[in-house]
Amino acid sequence: MASKDVVPAVTLNSGYRMPAMGLGVWRMENTAVRGVIHSAIRSGYRHFDCAGNYASSHAYIVDHQQLKMHTVNFCTKYQNEAEVGEALAEAFQTGLVKREDLFITTKLWNSDHGHVVEACKDSLKKLRLDYLDLYLIHFPVPTTHTGIGKTASVIGEDGVLDIDTTISLETTWRAMEKLVSMGLVRSIGISNYGVFLTRDCLAYAKIKPAVNQIEMHPYFQRDSLVKFCQKHGICVTAHTPLGGGCTANAKLFGSLSCLDDPVIEDMAEKYGKTPAQLILRWSHQRNIVVIPKTSKVERLKENIEIFDFDISDEDMEEIKAIDKNHRTNQPGKFWGIDVYA
């Protein structure tokens, strides 16, 4: 069994330390949360990444004439911050782990850009925490406010996400900085920002973003963005680090899985590791923090066992050559607009 000492940590530009391996809990069913989190802690995980308000099971079409909302099918997600909070509270109460030994991240949802402090406090209440280690802007896309803790994505009558053009990202970032001065959050960061939005944030930030959390895996390596962030002292965290290998992503977005790539499979066999372990190790050697999601105890243990081998420079270059510039997470399918454009 791994101990917490097995997982190295990176020092953020805020001065705080973040474990290089975490567990993502987005899309984890509520009934599974407690068992998975406690098993993860026992396996050595000290870093948990929550999806904040990215938990809606619906989008909404707005009838602007009658100001009515009509539900339409979105994609299956789980609103599980409260369940995570219960699991953490029990872990603290039973002595399984101390709060100061954990690194907890959650995110600001699109519809709360104009209500940053209230949204953060709502997440803290659900998570039963006094502070967050890291709070991220989930997407650089302010949308129509639907109420604190509400998770709807408002779709206009034209079938396009209803983006709020009255809120600038600089305004959102100023509110994020306020969270630090209030003592609610230790580090703040961004997510799903490209090179130029990251550059803009650096230009107006009084507190530099500590992290940019992006989709990154062998089929979507993001080399320019990774290098830009690291050059400017921003830690890159990879969500979807295994390339959308889960059935849900394949079904929702038609994703290609790098887990099945012959280069990955052959190389994993060479190192006596699974394809997932090889991919996670590849990210680690690029100085990228990874937060793979799993609800299976055996996978929890498998994913964390990547710190006992090194991929050669030659093999790192071979993996670099399989990049397909293939993004697996495509919310535009539901929002009617490519928010990465």
C-alpha cells in the first residue's frame, strides 16, 4: 500500500505544495463517493479535485418572451460536493487523515462569474471546509446566472449558450483574488484557458494564477500551452489525463482513447506497467500534475503506482510523435458553441 510520502508534490507560485497525483471526483456517483474517497486516502491520495458546480444533469432553453425555462437533455453528471464533504468530515473525525494533510480543489461554474464569493462559500459549506487549497475558474465563459448552487447552463432560443457579455474575465479574477485576502482560498487558478487568455490573465493579475487545469494526454499534448504556462510559473494540471478512455466520454463525444494506441500498449509492456500507468508517468515527467478519475479501488492503487520507474528520453519522444491534437471533452456539443474557439 502506498503512503502519502510516495507521491511527490510541486510547489505552486503561491508557496503552497500540491501533490503531483490527485483523484478527480467529477461524474462519480453519489453513492460511491464515500467509499472511493476513503479508499483513496488509505492508498496514499492526498489531493482531491472536485468539479464544483459542474454537476448539472440539464441545460435550459430560455423563452426570452415569456421568461420561462424549459428543460432539455444535457449529459449525465453528478452533483456530489455534499457527498464529498460528508466523506471528508468522517475521515477527519475518525482520524483517517488530518485536514492539513489534504489538498482540496473545487471550481467556479460559468453561471457564477458575477457571484464568486457567494459561490465559493456555497462550495465550502457543502464540502464542510473552512478553506480551499485551490479554487479555479472552470471555464473562461461567464453565462447567465441561475442562482448560487444551481448548475444549469442556459441555452438561448437560438440553441447557443447564453454568454453574459457584461462580465469580464478580469472582473472575475479580481473577485477570485478577494477570496485569498478573505482567507477562504489559499491558491487561485484558471482552467481551460489557452495561451492568449492565460497571457491576458497574467497581464491584469495582482495574484498570479497558480494553476491552469487543462485537458492533456498523449493524443492532445498541448505542448505550446504547457511550455507557456511553465515558463511563467503556472503549474499545469491535466484533467482527462488518460484521454477520455472512459465509456462515457466515448459515448458522449466519440472520443478516441490513447489507452488503446499500439505505441502505448507496447511501451507499457516493455516497462512492466499498464497503459494507464505509462500515460500518467509520461505526464509526470513533463512536470504536469494529473487527476485521473476512477471509482474502482483496484484502479486507485494502479494509478498511484507510477513513481517507481522512469520513461527514457527516447521513449518520451516516441510518445510525443503520436499526438493527434484530439480534444475528447467537447461541451460545445451541448452548448451550441465551441467555447475553445
